Amino acid sequence: MRTIGAAAGVLLVALSLFPSPAFPVLYIDINSPGGKRMPIAVADFVVGPGDPSLSRRIPKILSDDLALTELFDLVPSTAHMETVTAAHFSGKPLSFPGWKMIGAEAVVIGNVSVRGDRLSVEMRLYDATQGTLMVGKRYSGTPAQLRSIVHRFANEIVFTFTGVRGVFGTEIAFSARSGKSRGKEIYIVGMDGQDLRKMTDNRSFNLFPRWSPDGQWVAYTSYRTGVPNIYLRNVSTGAEKEVVRFGGSKAPGGFSPDGVWLFAGVSVAGNSDIYRVRVVGGTLEKVADGWGLEVSPSPSPDGRRIAFVSDRGGSPQVYVKSIGAAGETRISNGTNYATSPSWSPAGDRIAYTARSGGRFVIMTVAPDGSGSRDVASAPDGDCEDPSFSPDGRSLVYTYRKRGYSSLKIISSDGRRQRTLVSGLVDAGSPAWSPGR
Amino acid sequence: MKGTFSWKWAVIVVSIAALMAAGCAKKQTVKSEGAQGAPGAAAGQAAPGAGAGAAVKESPVPAAAAPAVQPPPAAAPGIAVTEERPSQFDDVRFDFDKSEVKDEGRKTCQVVADFMKKNPKAKLLIEGHCDERGTPEYNMALGERRATAVMTYLVSLGVPKADLSTVSFGKEKPLDPGHNEEAWAKNRRAHFVLK
């Protein structure tokens, strides 16, 4: 994976200075449920010029991120004994025995300054036992980027301890009915539930958001002209272009990992098939077809295969096929209704919605159809439309009960769950952005 | 499982390396991620994204990564309100996950076909709809198939295809906002709109 490559790069820099044959890293085993958590303290930040409340606000953002992983135990700030000062950033050592005494095995310190619209943040992670710096970063940007900067360092911390980059700062796009509008708009919300905002505001139906691999574009279907077409929206600049007008109903499914192709289910003469189209423009190429309905293409992380839905066998089921090759394998089993596959960016699992006992539930399965597993279900409602996080460790999905719905996030082993946004109406098609 | 916290070696190695890099036993290195950061600081970083344009990410840290300040949502997600353009024709209803035009629907189609043949200038839009169960994309395609099934039947009754068009709204425009079989049966429909 790319993140591992990045890790190797960082470590190689260190290694080249001090060659060593073997070096076990301070490690949290993310695959061991119920394993020991890392006790960590996030000290109040030193504020240079700037709002003094940042001293507590930044540690709060960082602590909330770390708490979400359930890999850390946060040592409460009321227990902290040492006040961190500017001197600690210019050579003065922290009194690590004191941090150890209150139970912290790792300590995060930081300083922040705001000059006009210039924000500078330095953050350091120390091993309290060894008294050594594990990772330190300086960031600069605008005050509006504070949260995104802090999320980045939270990702560094998670990466340092686990070898897998965190997903803080990633976002989830979804569709839902909005206040007075009779249609549905696309919304975007941070994976921490913050910063909910509208991406579209045209009072028609705006559906099926899908992120480009660079996280800059969202493909979606809009009825703004009265008929459905697929558009690409740049989430930073708002720039937009139409990519698919051909055919009747249409829904983007996902991009190829190189960002060149957009896969979509498109109906022609009432029969939906899977197509792909170049994002820069061009004609549609058919990828999968049949007499049945073929919808919801989800590309594998290597771009060679897609998972998709077909009802060719009499009921909707999930199939996997190699792009450009004949034949496909059915991977959903034991249900008469399986839809909306999402291929994990880690490659090893495909999540989908299954109908079970009159309810809809989330299941995952290996791409060869083996190892099927229940992940999310609710006795009083439906769990639908899963989308994997960029690290493959979590899924976002919709929970629906009598029209009211919420977005929930669950660990991919189904053990830990939280509500991301509640009180939505007819929320659908959540899509988790790529890593940041 | 014991000893997941075996820091020692890497921490020692990395920190010694860091100390050496700093060239001073008292200082420890901090990587700069600011736009003005040394080029070397970004050398070990890789963009978490992929493909064209993804490399933007790490060096000029948040400048490219975070969107500009967004205005707050103009309206919070709210209550479902749908409107149906009234039709002089009945809806054609369907069974769950099906698109066959049943006997009742055939009678409706005959009424529609008679009207269309008497009014050769009329243009008819056939909307395909589904109930709320199941995922949106599949329902979108199913609605299209229902609308097309009705169009095909009307053509078989002698209505010129050029006077007909279809659009699917999937599960997005329920006629009855209820959440029971009675509502679902009304919502699985083809709806006629004279243009």
C-alpha cells in the first residue's frame, strides 16, 4: 500500500543515518480486539500570539480523534502536573518521570501561533518511557485550516503506533432531503461528525455521490434539468462538468484507482448495464451487460475487477468480474436481495446490503465469495448502503427507521459502532472520501 | 498477547538518528510541513490519494488539502415533502421488485392508448417509481425498467413511440409517505404526465 511506502520512506531517512538490522517499532496491534490500549497524554498547547482558548481547543480536537480509534486511553488533563512552555520547544526536556507517574506512556505537546491569517502549529509526540521524540511536525496554513492540520497530526500519531495511516480529516458525502426543498441535496460531513454542509443546492434530486481517488471531485447524479445526468463537482472550487448524458436512469459507482475512468450503471431502453467513461470526456464503454439490471459498480483497489449488482438470476445479487474478460462470479449468498457493493480499499473484503428476515443488513465477504460475515443489523430498522473507510477498518452506512435515518460508522469486524449524523430524512448513498 | 509495546529498539534507533540529524544531543528534529518547509522534509511523505493531481497533498500542507471556508448549510436536512403532478390517468402498479404490467395496469394502459390515438399531438411522459425498500441505485434502474415496460406495452397498443418518453425517480418520490405495505403498493408505480 501507498501508506506503507510512505512509512518506509520516513524510516529509511532515519536508517541511512544510523544503519541497524532490526528495529521493532512501538506498536499497537490493530487486529487484536480488546488488546492493550496506549495510555497517552495530550498537554495543553503553548499559544504564542493568538486566541488563548486554542491552548485547550487543539488538544480537544486531537484527543477526540484519538478516542475515536479506540486504540488509546487519554490521560485526562486534570491529572497533568507539568505545564508545557515555549522552552520545551527549544531544548528544555519534559519531566518524563512525572508523565509516567500519571500513567502516560506517550505525551503530545504543541505550540500554536496566529499572525493575521497565518497559522503555525508545531506538534510533537514523545515516548515518555524513553524520553525520546517519536514524531514531530510543523504545519502552517490559515486559521480556517486548524482542524485539518490537527487531523493530520492525529494521522501521524496513529501511523507511528500502528503502521496504518489514520483517517482523520476524511469526509463522508451523502444524499438527504433538505429543509423546504422537495428534492434531495448532496451533503458532506467530516468523519468526526463536524462541519456538515451542503454540496448542492438546486432543489432537484441530487443522488449517488462518489469521490475521485484524489479526493478533489465528487461524481453524482442530478435531475436539475428534469432528467438524470451525471456531473463532476470539484469540492474545493465548485467547478463542475457534465460527464454522462447518454441513456435514461444513471448512477455513478466509483472511479478507477488511477482516476482515469468513472464506472456507472446506465439504463438504455429500460435495461441497465455497467459502463465506464473517461473522466476527461468521451464515449461510454460497456463493461458488464446482460438481460437483467446491472448496477452499482465498485472497482477493486488494483482497478482490475469490479463488484456489481445483477438480477440476471431472478433476484439482485452481487457479482465480481475482471474488467475486459468474460464471466463473473456470484459472491452474495443466502439472501434473495443483495445490493450496493463497496470494495474495501484494503482489497480483502466487499461489503454489501442483504435482505434478511424482512430487514436489510450489512454483510461483508471475500472477493472470491468465501468467509461471509454479518457486520451490521438492527432489530427495528434497516442498515443499508455501506462504504469502506480508506484504511478498510470501518464502514459508514445508513440506518433507516420509518423514513427517518442516520449515518452510522461501524468497525469492519462489527464490534464498535457510533452515530455520525442523526435526524436525517431519507439519507442515502454515503461515500467515504479517500485518505487525506 | 503480551508486549505489544516493545518500543525500545525503534525508538532508540529513530531517536538516535534524529539526534544525529540534528547534530546536537540536546535538539530533536521536527519535520516541517509548511509550504516554506525544506524540500527534504517532504521527501519521506507520500500523497495518500492516488492518480492524477493527488501529489498535491503533503508538502504545502493544508493549503491544497482543505477546502476554503464553507458557508454553513443553508438548510438542515429536513422533512420529506414530495409532490405529484396530478394525472387524468390512474397509475400502473407493480409487485415488489417486478416490472411486469399486470391485468389492472393493462386496462389503464388501454385507456391511455385510446386517449393518445385520439390526440395525436399529445406527448406523454411515463415516470417509473419504486417503494422505499432496497438501495437507491437498484431502485433507480428498476423504476426505469417499469416505465419502459409500460412504454413498450403502449407501443404494442398502437401509440407511436415518438410520443412517449420515460424517466425514473427510483424510490425518491413516494406518492404515499407511509411505511407499510399499503403505502409501498401505491408507490411501486408508473405515473403518466401529459406534457
